[in-house]
Amino acid sequence: MALSVNKVDNFYNSRFELKPAENTPSLTMEPDRFVKELTTPKNIGIALGAIGAISIVLAGAMLCIKKGVTQPARRLAKHIDFVKANTMEEAAAFAKNKLGIEKLELENDLELANWVNEGLVNINNLFKGTAHMPKKVFFDKHFFKGKNQTGAAAVYRNQTIGLNKDVFNKNKLIEDNVDYFKTIISLKSKFKSDIDPVLWKNFQKYSKHPREYTRFDALTTKQLFEDFLCITAHKRGGGAMEYLKKVYKKAYGTDIKIEQNSKYSIPTRRSPFHYLYHEMGHLLNDMNSSVKDDIFLLHLSGKRSFINNAEKQRIAGKVSTYSQTAPFEFVADTFALMCDGRKLPDDVMKLYKQYNGPIPPGLNC
């Protein structure tokens, strides 16, 4: 059966879509009917053609494996000055003319469009014009339909970044943050030493200057609040863990996600551009890797060996809880911290390079 493969990585999910190619028998039909249709003269020819097509694809893949083929980036200016747009037309023109982004489709959300442009300018300047830029950035209503808060962004193999409109809804973010702040206050007496000071700082900013509290402040608060619950629950264990599980369930409507080795994790103070940096880490890691590297990174056994390796988990825990879930998430989160100007430990950078994490020019590690 001929298949087209579309890989999607997002901040909370990774998936492969396997779609039957046109004019090939579907494996979802009844077995008897499938055998009957497959053995007709017409479909025998189709099946042989499909096998031939797969052979060609595999041959090309093996060539990439042998040669380690990666894709060169379009050269941009080594340094770009970010200019805040006053209209969506200006934002789209900046994205196209300065960053080579063919389409910036974020409806009328000018604040978010400026956020995308500024974040990508930061990456371009860090890489001195050598970084791949997405061809398109847009609200992906199809992929995120029904997912609500389960994913902020996704990067696709066609160098496209999709954003989840619900996650970036400012009113919903602020509303959720108010609940987080109430929870933090209620937990202060029991878990004061575990609460990241940035959470208190954001709470004070919202309390004293609510109009200056942006959706990106709210996103940072959301990330840190989840880190606090996951890490503290695992660290404290016992009754504290059960109590915080209930707090998490009330806050997110789902069971707490405590990774197998999250005892190694430390809270990460993330940039307002973290979601964008993270997805760009996936995109650049893909463009920086050959087919051979992809097979190694994405194969389930590779993921399992990463999760079950105590040393790798200890290292990934210096980056974030989420980076411990898979090698490619470790790369993406490490990349995000690099873009934020963070100095990372030598063992983190050594593992990052092992997984073909993109390295800015001139960075010695």
C-alpha cells in the first residue's frame, strides 16, 4: 500500500499521519473484500506500482542515509532590525521582505503577528542570517480543532508553523492566570520554597498593572505553574503528590503529567517567545538532519532508550520537564533556551550536539 507521510511535532504532541495514496486498496475495509479487490488484474497492477513507488522512495531514503543530506538555508541579512507593524499588511510585508516568509495568516491579530516577526528576527540575528525560516505561519484550525489547550503550535515537514488560536486567546489566558494565582496563594504556606519567584513577580504585575499584563506574560505564568505542580508533586511525593494531583486536575481538567524521571527536573524560566522558539527548534533540527538522523531520533526504540537512560534524563532535566519526554523535545527546548541567551551546561550542549541540535555560528561548545 502506498503511503504519504506527514510528520507533525507540536509542543505537546507528535504524530505521524499515514494516508493511503490515491487508487490503492484501503486497509480499513473488510479482510475478505480487501483480498478480493487486491487480487483483481487491475489492482494487482496498482499494487505492483505501489510497491515500485515505495522502492523508489526507499532508494532515495537510503541515498540520503548514505550521504547524510541536509538542506541549505536561504541567506538573509546577518542582522535585521525588528520594526513593529501598525497594520496586518505591514506585518505581512515585513515577514516576506525581511524574513522570506511567504504567508503570515493570523487573521487580524496584530499583536501576535508582531510577536512572530520579532521572535524570528531574534533567531535570524543569533544565526547571522543562516537559519531556515518557515514558509508560512498561520492559525491551523484543522489540526487543533477540538484540542483546546492541548497544543500551542505545530511544525510541519513543509516548513510551515501552525498556531492554536485557542491557546493564544488573551481573555482565556488571563482568566486562567487568575485561577493559577488564587491557587498559588492557597499553596503558599505549604509550598513557599517550591514556588518560582517569577510566578510571584507576574502575580504582582497583574495585580498592580493589569493593563500592562500581556498574553505572553500569561503564557509564561501558565508554563511555570504547570512546571511547579509537576516537579513539586514528584519531589515531595506521598500526601503532597496526591494533593497536588488534585490541584492539577482542577486547574487543567486532566491528570497530572509526571514523567518517569521528572525528579531530575528543575523549573525553567522561559522567554515570552518560548513557544515560537521551541517550534523553530523542531524545524531547524529537521532541516539540520539527514534521513538517517530522523530514523534514529523518531524511532520508538530511540525514544524509549532516551527516557530509560538515567544519565540522559538527568541532563535533560537541567533544561525542562518536557525535554525529558523525547530526544527531539529535548533539542527543541534546549534550542529555545539558547535563543533566550541562556548559558547552558557542557553536558547539555554535548547531548544537544549528539542529536544534531542547530548551533549558531561562532558558538563554541
